[in-house]
Amino acid sequence: MKPPTPFWIRVPATTANLGPGFDAFGLALNLYNYISVEPGHPAVPDPFFADVVDAYHKARKIPKKPYRVLVRGNVPRSRGLGSSATVRLGILASLDMVYRRKPDLAWLIKTAAALEGHPDNITAAAMGGFVVCAGMNPARTRISPRLTFVAAIPKLELATRTARSVLPSKVFLQDAVANLRNASRITAAFFTGKYEEAAGAFSDRLHQPYRAALLPGLEETIQSAEKAGAIGAFLSGAGPTIMAICMKREALIGAAMAKALRKAGHRSIEVRHLRADNEGMKALCSIPAKL
Ligand code: HSE
């Protein structure tokens, strides 16, 4: 079966958790992957793509077929920027186009989040903006272009599975309460657009302290960003990218973060200045010539 026209699904990168909102907060960024599927045999079937295709056929109750999956774009893999979410959503949405299904964002989020194991990156990538995940009823708000997201990306791949394996299965009540307070402050600030009021609320006690063992310099880099003027900084998703949110001194903040990471022994660090994406996943007829 042929899709209506040549098409690509553009899916934004995301930052998740934002410190205290572990597995609950996601925010889409203006960095994109473009995904397309064509019925046909891939030269070498990719097990990651195959899992998504299998899940699609099972959920839609359509007999299984092979596809060639094309992924283009700029979202780095295994860096805490939601690359796997872009591919999962992109394949599912592409298959819906191949089978001429009506777009159903809630179904796509549910199916992709089940594959991912947590909904934060998926929900933000699908809807754009800032989201607070809550089953089938995420809360969402647009994010102003006044905010810059400075991503310090160390040259180090960190599998989410590994970064989750170091987390405890139980947490202390006072740590949960501290996170609850901070997460509520961030939500209030983002939903009212009073971003400065989130300053001091990005600290976390549920996952970052454990993940710091996997990423030398995490604490120091967060502190350097906040000292240089960021509203807040945190581990992006499961890492290793460290993200700072700011409205001024972006260049200084990026330089301070790179310096702190270098001091902790990281040799190669890419610093990117990003903005929020408020559109979420969308279908396009072509991809930009220059990616
Ligand atoms: N909330 C997830 C985690 C995001 O921190 O493990 C993974 O990108």
C-alpha cells in the first residue's frame, strides 16, 4: 500500500525531568529528527525499528509486513535528548500514514510511551511545549522564545537502561516532598510564563544524586550554570547532556558549563543553544535540504 504522497514525520528532540519532575516533565526543543517508512525489505533489519513496527501491527491488528525505515536529522543518540522517542513516534505516525489512519495523538502517545517505558519524552515530542504527564490527560503549555536552552553535550553515550539501573526502588519521604515542592514551583512558573520564579527550583533528590556516579562533573556543571546566571540547570532526561534554562548571558553560561565538564575530565563537549518547540510532531512532504 502506498502512502498519499512522499512524506516525513518531523519529531522534536526533548529534555525530560527538568530536575525534580522525574518521569513527569517533558519539554520539546527546536532540534529535529525526520522519519519515514516505505514498505519493502531493509538490507539489515534493525532490532530497535523492528520492535516498533511489531508493536504497531499488534496494536492495530494488521498483518505484519517489512519496511525500510529512514531516519534523518540532528538529534544525537543516547545523550538524554529524546532520540529514541523521536524514532518511536515517527515510525508509528508514519505507519498510520501508510495505512491512511486518521491521526490520533492520544493513541500514538500511549503506544510509544508503552514501548519507551516512561511517557515524558514521548508526550512532549508529540505535543510540543512543556508537558506534565498524567496518563491520558497531560497538562501542556507553550514556552516563550524568550527562554534559551543551553545544552552541554559530552561525547559520551549513556543508555537510559543503564541510567535507570542505578536508581533506588524506594525513596525517603523528605526527598519526595522536596521534589514535589520544586516540581510544583516549576509548573506554576511555566504555566504563568513567569519563568524567573522557577529559579532555585530545579534541584532534585530522586535521580540526579544517583546518576552523578555515571557522569563526573554533573553537580559542578549545574552549579556553574546557575552561578553564571541560568534560571536553573539539570540533567537532561537520563543524561549525559546537562541543560541550562536562561533568559540572559547564554554564551557565558555555555562556556561555564563546558569548562566545568572539561575540569571533570570530559574531552569533547558540544554546546548548543536551543529554543522550545511548540508545534510537536508534524507531517511534512519533504525534509530541509540542509540538515
Ligand atoms: N524520565 C526518564 C529518565 C527520561 O530519567 O529515566 C529518559 O530520557
